[in-house]
Amino acid sequence: MKSAAEKVKTRLKVKDEVIVIAGKNKKSRGEVLRIDREKKQVVVKGVNLRKRFARPTQENPKGGIVEIEMPIALSNVQYYDSKEKKPSRIAYGPDKSGAKTRLSTASGRKRTLD
């Protein structure tokens, strides 16, 4: 039986560009800011924005309404290959020197990501 705090494996990393493939923000792209492996959620820059009311602080003396990104389900995002201009899966394999690296599988041929 699975425990409640089981962490999910993902091949996405912080600062990867992703595209939303399901939900109300479908087809919007952004950079991964944070990944919560226990809750299976990801925060994407500029996606799923919510308005929050901020009290005046030293950093923000006026306070007011602030828009922040809220998490979305990890299953609703997919890596976006900016060179191929389409969503892609991420695979692991050897590069030209034989070292293990992440590969994009967007067009059938594998291409190094990093």
C-alpha cells in the first residue's frame, strides 16, 4: 500500500520551459519555478495566477492586490522543446562522450537538452 507522503518521480527540472496540456490554462507556456513532488504539483511562471491581498510591509509599503502563481497538477504539464516548437517527452541516454544526459524526443530523433 502506498503511503500518503510518497514522492513522485519526474524528469522535469526547475527552469525548464513547459506547456500546459490540460485545464483552463491549456496551451500556455512558462518556466518551472517550483516542483512539489509530495503533492504532485508544479508552479509555472505566468500560469494559474490568483489575486491575493497583501498587507503593507517594509518591502511593499503600499500593500494592495498582488497576483501570484498557484500550483497546478504535474500531469497537466509537459516539457516544451523550444527548438522543435512543440511539446516533448524527456528521455535519458548517453551523449556523444558517453555521459548520461537528458534527451528530447520531440521529432523522433533524440537531441541533448542541457
